[in-house]
Amino acid sequence: MPPLPGFSDNPFRTRDDVLLAATSLLSALEPHKSPCGARIKLPTATGTGFDEISAQLEGYARPLWVVADLLSMNSESPSDAQSHAKLDLKSWICGLEAGVDPGSDSYWGELGDCDQRMVEMEPIAYALLTAPEIFFPSEQSKQQRLITWLRSINEHELPPSNWRWFRVLVNLALVRTCGVLYDEVKSIMDLDLALLDSFYLGGGWSSDGLWAKDKKQADYYSGSFAIQYAQLAYVRFAKEIDPERVERYISEARVFSETFWRYFDADGAAIPFGRSLTYRFAFAAFWSAAVTAEVSFDTYLEELGLVKGLILRHLRWWAQKTDIFNSDGTLNIGYTYPNMYMSEDYNSPQSVYWSLKTFSILALPAGHLFWTCEELPHPLATQSLSLVQEDNASPLERIEVVEPAMQIICSRKEHHFLLSAGQFTKKTHKAREAKYSKLAYSSAFAFSVPTGPSLAQSAPDSTLSVSEDDGETWRARWEPLEARIQRMKISFEMNGKGLTEDSPALISAWQPWRSSGLKIETTLVPSLERWPGWHFRIHKVTGSTMQAVQCIDAGFAISSQSRKGGNLPVLSTTWSLNTGSEAEETDELAGEGFWQEEAACLVISDAGASGICDLTDRFKQSLPGRQRTHNRSSKGSILKPDANTNLIAQRTLIPTIQHDFMEMRTRENGEDVNIEEAACFVTGVFAVAASAKLSPEEIRRMWRDKPMFSMERYR
């Protein structure tokens, strides 16, 4: 896809740069506006689970996240107005009047229960709160039509999720801007706010709906996409009517920031996780909302230049992804390229403009400290990676446990990713297993979504897949049970000395089939400084009465393209795991390709390196309980999944280890009897991002240094 001038070539250093990018994004929408401005329909024929009028309302409403601030700037700064003079911003004013007028051909329609129109009311409310003198009409009849349409949200059911914030902000706009008495809407606001506050998990995090048996979600809706962003809007506009809650939300934002910054790599990339990832650079919207609400941070982000860096680096990362645009300059559905496999049932062509929430930072005038201060590097960008035993630095300085989300963020130089154990939803979001229940998610390698039921179509990167019918059907990990965080003492040898390291671990279980007693408990151990590029999984299989089970443990999906654009070569399979061999030395000259053998496989491409290794035999002494390993055969293989399954790379390879358990039941007196012993296998997952700028020789050296340590639970 062609780049978008003003965005794709944007250095994102100054306020003028950000303003130019916003103007470029909005300019692409101009040809697609309805005559009165109330609807925008991009020239893409895909549909949604809701009606077409609502989809075109999305096109009108979602740009308001930045249009409202641009219009407000016009009245305050003639120079700002000149910078986007070619934009017809007044069409959004006319569009609001027409959209709420039942007599207009562009009327947005009456609301029903759980109606998509409710979602689009939030940016309309934001516009009324941000620029009331511009968006609230002067004529009484027009005022009344707007009030009537907005108030109708109070007459209908909303799901018990982040949607309740839409109604809170609509009612806040009715009170602050439209002249509705607070007492008339206070009771419903109080009920909604009480429900929203009940989602709080601690550490600044809220789940999207109650954290319950059928739904455990704490993703970007907890922060930038919805809840934290809305709370910070409430901080800006509800100080007078609800000062106590405003202070609490400020405190929650500060605590949230202490872990949320770790989801962004030093190069600006965020770790994709959860749903609605087509909202792209809205990942950084929390930071914009916090700065515009004048919320200051402590600890790692005390200086405003650090927050500035998080926002601008993220925008610069997206500026490099030119395939996010259609040929007319509008945004497409997808992540780094057009992709309907990862889209949601509620993604219309216009939905993607939720991404403009990050541009609300333009509400700050040119003289604000945010724009005048120096952009500072990522908090971990200059940190030393020296081993803890040598310099007494914290062994967890690049590892952070995010307990509310049941995740561990790993921010090593080699690779920025998270481990996840406790999230899932029974709501039928497309690819829900992939979006919430994989074992790892990466800012460099993202994750993959399925296109169909076969193994290659399921694209099972960074997860465990199980089959009970000799590979005819597969179940990917989902609905984790008994998720918890555990401290581990890791013991290993280095240079002839016995060393120990403290590490967190995530433990959870999973039952692939309710009709079977099969249960798999997985312990996830993050990367250790002793073995850069590696993290670890210990799987314990118990309770099955089946004759045979196959398990596939998979690493990160990685681009299968060579630096010249062709396919990666298949290189020697006769190389040693631990020492260089003549065949491997020959392969060194290639610098890229993929290798596979009995218990390991590795891919090196333009995206970095991704590998996996069966480490069970190296960990036998530290595995708990009586272990049955005689009935297990294991094989490393490179899986070629369907094209366009990965969010970042269109063509990928996935390194995997397949374990075949040949006897998963026993018989006594002619009857099947459950096996009480556990069958364990241990996996080492290896990954190095291209951004680490390591040579193939360095990567190969790290790969050959296979981990071996013992592990003991405590605390």
C-alpha cells in the first residue's frame, strides 16, 4: 500500500509534526463524507454485525477525538487554524445537527438496547465537553433535538462492561454543556459509576466487566481504548460534581502507569494482546489522556519528557508501517497490513478511527511543557544488562509482574514480550483463544490468529495445542484454571560456581475437553539474565484415560522471508545442539534460514530469530513427583501456517515441538484406570528481535548455550 504523506514520512518530534499527521489522516476522509457531513462511508464493502447507518455514524463520530480539539484550537490560535485550513472541519458541526434531526435524510436513528450508536455517543460527548461553544447549537430547537437524542441512552440497556462509560460521559456532557440538571441524571450516573468501579482489580487496572468465571479480561480496554481513558476524561470535566471520585481516578492512573509503560518497547512498539487491535496507535491514548488531564506521574515517569517519548516513539513506529493505509489514504482494517482474519464482528471500515484517541494530545497549546520539554528515551533504554551476582542490581529490573492482568512483562534487550496465564472470555469474539489465552505475546513478533480448523490454519504460535485423534483435530489452550503467581528459586552453574536467582513464574492449568480427565498444568518462567533470549515452560500432564495424546508446543511465529524477499533456505539438519559442527559452520555463512532436528528447531530471518527446544532430559532431576517419560516421543518441526495469520508478518514459520504420548491409560481387571503419575515435558522458547541488532553468529551462540537449571517453589 502507498504511504500517506504527512504521516508515513513524519518524524513525530514536535507539536507541528503531530498536527500534520492528524491533518493528513483527516484529509483522507474528505471525499467520503455525506453532503451534510453526518455520515462517512469508506469505499470498502465489508459489513458488520450492526446496521449500516451505525457504521457510517462511526465514520462521523470517531474522528471527533481529534476534530473537537482542532476546532477548539481554531478559536484560540489563528496559526493553528491556518495549519489545517484545507480541512472542512465545519462539516462535523453541521453533521451533528443533521444526525440528531429525525426529519433529516441523514438521521442516525433511534436507539435500541445495547446499540452501537451508544458507542459513538462517547466521542460526541467528548466533543461537547471539549468545545461546547462550537458543538452545542445556539438555536433552541436544535438544542432540544440534540438533548433528546443523547438522553435516549438512559432509556435502554447497556452491557455491564466498558460501555457504561459511554453513558456516564454522555450524561456529563448533558449536564456541563447542554443545560440538563445534574439531579435529573445523577441516579443513573451513580449506578453506572458504581458498576464501573466494581471492575477495579488493583494496581490501577480494571477488567472489562467483572472478573468472573466466564470472563477474565484485562487488556487495552482497561487502559487506552476505554476505561482509563474515560476515567481521565472524567477527571478533566467532573471535578466540580464528583471531586472525591476524581481524586481516586487520578491515583489509579498514577498506579496504572507504573506497569503500563512496560507494554511499550524502547523502539515504540506495543505488545498486541486482546481484541480490537485494529485501533493501532490508540495503544498510547492513555498517555495522551493523562497529560491533557494534567496528571503527573512518579517513579519511572516523573519527568514529562519520558511520557512524551512513549507517545512519539509509538507514533514513529506506526509511521514505518505504510501498509496500514488503503490506496486513497484511509486506514484499513488490520494491524500492520490489511487483515480481516484478526478483525472483530463489530469492525466496520470506519471503526479504525478509534485510533485517533491518541491525538487528543493536541488539546495542549504550543507553549505547554509537554511540547517544549526534551523527549527522553525509554526508561530501560540505557539500563545495564550485567548479571545480578556481579553488580548487586535487582534481578527483576527488566521483569515486571502485572498481577491484576496475570502477566509478566519481559523487557530484555534481545526481546520484548509478555507471558500470560489467567485471561479468557466465553463471549464469542473471533479468535478469542488466540487473543487472550496464548502463553506469550510479543511486540516484535505479535501473535497469530486462525483461518480454519487444521493445524496450519490454526497458526498455533506461542501456545499449546492438543489432539486425541492422531492430529485430525486440535484444541488450542483456552479457559485457564487455577491461575496464580509463584516465586521461584532458580539454581544453576556458571564458570564453575553455583548461583541462584529469584524469579516470578505464572502457573495455570487447562482441560482441553470437559468429557476427558486430561489436565495440563503449565508453569511459565520468564527470561533469565544467564540465558538471554530464552524463556521456559514446564508442562505437567495428568488424569487422562485416553490411549494416545499429541501435544504441540510452539514458539513465536516469525517472518519466513529472506532479506532479499524470497523464501528462507532449508539448511543442514545434522548439526550439534551444543557445539559447532562442520555442517553448521557452513550454514553460518548463509546468515539466515531454518534448521530442524529431533528435539529442536530454529528460524533466522529478516525479523530476527525464533526457536524452540525440548529441554526435558536436561531438567529430569528438578521435575516434581514420579515422572513417566518412557512413553513419550518428541520431534522438532517447522510449521508453515496459512498466510496472513500473523498480525505483523504476512508469511511466517512457527518452530514447534510435537510430543506423542503413546500410553495415556492403563488397564486393571479388564477396565480402564486413571494414571495417577504425571507426565512432564519442559520447553525452552528462544527469540531475538531484529531490533536487538545482533549478528547471526551472536544469535547462534546464544542458541547453542542451552539452559539447564533446577527450580524450587517458595513463597
